Amino acid sequence: MSRVFKTTYLLLFTAFLCGCGEPEIVTYETEKKVHMNSVKKEKSDGHNHSPYAWDKPENWTQEMGRSMRLVSFGLTEGGLDVSIVQLGGAAGGIKANVNRWRGQLSLENESEENILKTITKQKSKIGEFSWTLLSNEKESFLVSIYNLPGATLFVKAKGSIAIIEQEKNNFLSLCRSIKANDHQH
Amino acid sequence: MSLKKNKLIRKISSPAIFFYASLWLIVLLVIGTVIQKDIGLYRAQETYFSAWFISYEFIYLPAGRTTLTIVFINLLFQFLFMSAWSIKKIGLHITHFGAILLLCGGFLTAYFSSEGSMEIKEGGRSSTFRDYHKLQLSLVDESQPNKDIVTAVNELMLYGGSTINNLPFGADIKVLSFYRNCDPRRRKEGGADNLKGLSKNFSIFPIPLDKQDERNRAGIVLELTGLSAEVNGIYTLVEEMEPHQHFMVGDKQWRMELEHKYYKIPFEIELIDFEKKVYPGTAKAKSYKSDVFVHDKGVKRKSIVEMNAPMRLHGYTFFQSSFTQSKDGESTIFTVVKNYGRMFPYIASIIICIGLMIHCFLLLPKLIKKGQ
């Protein structure tokens, strides 16, 4: 056998090893998934069909589901936008999300160590949550993150520095009140 | 000409190859171990041990898989063509055979193993499990009343510029961009007319990978063509993030989502009851136990999965790993592992031990004589 053939066999063997892998496209059947947005579509009657319930601060208005939001809150006189959003898995974690919000406020990214120094932990009925306040010269964000099994829940309030300062206690009492929705259908 | 004298075989089976490859493996091991502090365990494994090559700008260096393949070929050639087949060397031959078997097991594990989690509600059934790291683009036919028919496109096909053809609804997909970690941001201005669903309001931007892989959130921008003008367009999907993108093809509704890869198992598991025991006076878990029915080819049988007592069936191992509680009841979470090479390390280790013992035993008289 010539050297050329031997080398070819060796290369083919290596190519075989490299070529082994998973199929590119597969088809299978699975149980039907129930998605949150499909529930929202079917039941856009203004009631809370989300997996969570909460105690809304008295002076806030409430609007169920909009885009990715489970619920939105505001002030009748305007100037405040509060949302509850749920994402699957760890959804990027605290550092990535805080830096994303910092970016929205045109602030520089911070290290995880510095971010954790600004985080405060409190308890709610669905578990512990971490909250922080982010501000630039004009605007403030108050944000809470709940790490739940298989999902992450975000509560975010956006407004001027004065309004956020004024509504901080309402925001935190909303965060503490979040619980599983017993009346979800 | 004897094979032993063949130049090519002599080169391939040279002990120098094994020596330098082993040295390189040590280097990889040190780098991979040190760097996992910065890039995380999963990324370090993928970059230095599971990959074929490590690339730094234009320099390509062999990674773990290439190095181990070289070691395997070298040992195999040494074993088959260069061994002195005498009874005195039998211990060494058995040891070499054990080492080759160990590498074969590694090959099977690298290519044919899968690992993920399966979550089942009490009273519910499941025949799929979800990979911890790998992703898939799922095109789901939602027209059936009781089931979804999923066409899953492997993550390996999802890269900027790739085209996916032969899809079940006759469309083509062109991947415009794919980021393993991304940040979805609301568009400040309206985009092109052919933006659909989430794309109308959001665009995605790549961000550096987090060292904890589960924190990374992949995103894809793709163009669907070959369907009606209403459906054709640019869609954005973000890993495990709703709303998913829906579209109609004929009278069927389809859903598109970017999610963790799912594996179908050839039987079904039904959770009868999940039981959690805690240490008295605390909320600390003492043990978890799941009573299950296994539905296998028309046969239903009862089984128990509990901590430190996994269930094994058809090459799959189910470990009790966690649970969730909600108002709908409890759900159990199993870690599911399929590994064809599972037994190889045990068998190979026993063979290597036997080989070394025989070699020592055969050398013993010589050593005793030398000692005297």
C-alpha cells in the first residue's frame, strides 16, 4: 500500500471523527405548552390571569398585560411607569441586567462587586428579592429582581428623581406583596 | 516489508508523540483550570477540552479533542504494530488496551452523551428533557389539539449568514445574526417595513458572555422567506423569552422560539407523587422522593427515584435533583443523563489495574534477584 493511501485513510478516519455529531434538524412530538402570552391573548378581559398577585398602592393605576409585561402601573397624573416582567431562566443575572439599566441611563458599566454593594435584599411571599436604585442627572430607576425556580421576575419603576423618591415606599411595598395568584384560571 | 519497519507506522506510533501530546495536555489542563475563574467552568471546558482547536487571532493550536485523538491513534498503532508480543510484556499490553478503551469511552461520551433536566407536575407525564446548555430553534406546529409537533434546528446551524432549507412548511430561513448573549433594547425609531413581531419594537445587541452559562441569554434575528407576504419578514427571538412569534401557513398556526435543546426519550414518565422530607424543626431538605409510573411500549410499571438512588432505563439515568412548588401542586425535577460510554471508565480502570498487577508480578522475580 502506498504512503498516499495510508495518509488518505488516516485523514478519512480523522474526518470521520470530526464529522460525528448531532443531527441538524429533528422532528418530535411533545405535550402542548401553555404560554403566558397565549393566556393573555385568550383572556384580555382586564383581570389578572398572570401567575402572580400583588397589592397595588392606592394612588397607582393598573393596566394588565402589554407587550412583554404582566402588568403596568402608573400615577393618574403621569410621570411614573412601573412594570412587572417575567423571563425564563436566570435571564442574564444581576450584573448584566443592572448594567443594561445603567446603559439606558447613560451610566458606565459597573463591576459585579460594586453592583452587589448597592443591592438590598428583602422578602416577599414568593421569596427573597434584590432591589437597587439607579439615577442619572434627570431620571431614576428603581428595580427589583426575584430569582424564582426556572424564571426571573423583574419589577421596574421609571420616572424623574423626585417622583421615584416620592414613590419608593409604595414600590417596595408592592414588591413585598407579590405572591402566587390563587385565582389564576 | 514488515509493518514494524514501515516508516509511516513507525512515525505514527512513535513514543515521542505520546510524550509531547501528554505534555500539551498538562498545559491545556493548567490553562483550562486557571482560566475558568474568568470565563466560567462550562466555557473553559468547551474552549480547551471539548473543542478541536483553540484560536488566538490567526494562530490555531490543538485543543483537548485533537490532542486526545492524536494520543488515541498513537497508542493504537503502538499497540497493534509495534508491540513485542511476548508473555513477559503481557501486563503492558493489557494496560495499553485498558488505556485505549478509556479513550474509546471518552469518544462515546463526547459525541453521544446528553444531559439535562426533566420537570414533571404531579399527575403529569413527560417524554422529553431539556439540555442545560445547548440551544435549538423550534418551529412548532400548534394545529394538533393535544400535542405540539416540533421541528428543531440544532444550534450549530444558527450563525450569521447560514440558511436553513427543507423546513416542514416549505419556507426558508436565513439567519441574519445570532448572539450567544444579547441585550434586547426597545427601538427608538421605527425600522424597516418587513419587521415582524418582537422585531417591530425591539432590537438585540451582543454583550460579553457571562462566566455562568445559565445567565447568558441568546438572541437571533432571522428572515423568513417563501411564504405569504404577511408572514415573510424579519423576526427577532430571545432565548426563553415571550412573546414567541406566531404565524399562519395555510390553516395551521406555527410558533417560533429559541429555547434550550430538547431530547425525546423512547418512553414516558408519569409522576404519581413527590415527597419531601425535612429535618425536624427546620425547612432544610432531608430527602426527596418521586413515585413514578414508567410507560414503556404499552407496559406500565411503578418505580421510585430518590436522592442517591437513581432510576436507570434504556441507557438513561434519572437522578432526583430538585423540585418546585406552586399553587398547582408540586413538580419534581430530574437530572437526566444518557451516556453510552458510562461503563468504559470502570471497565478500563479494572483492565489497567490488572495489567499493571500482572506486569509487577512478572517483574517481581527480577527485582528480588536484583535486590539480593
